[in-house]
Amino acid sequence: MTQSSLGSPRVAAEPSGGEPEERASLPENLEFEGEKSQDG
């Protein structure tokens, strides 16, 4: 039973960790676009 409980939080933590990573990429992409705009 303990193993099952630990497995649940672990699986939930995996997707949660992916969300912040994607969010961090979004701001980076926006910054890149701004830099390109300045160059253009």
C-alpha cells in the first residue's frame, strides 16, 4: 500500500515539473522575438 501511495505523488510531480519548464521556454521565445524585432 505504501508503494502505491508513493507512486501517485511521483507521477503527479512528473507532469508538474514539465509545466514550469514549458512556461520558462515561453518567456525565452518572447525575448528572442523581441531581439529579432530590434535587429529587424
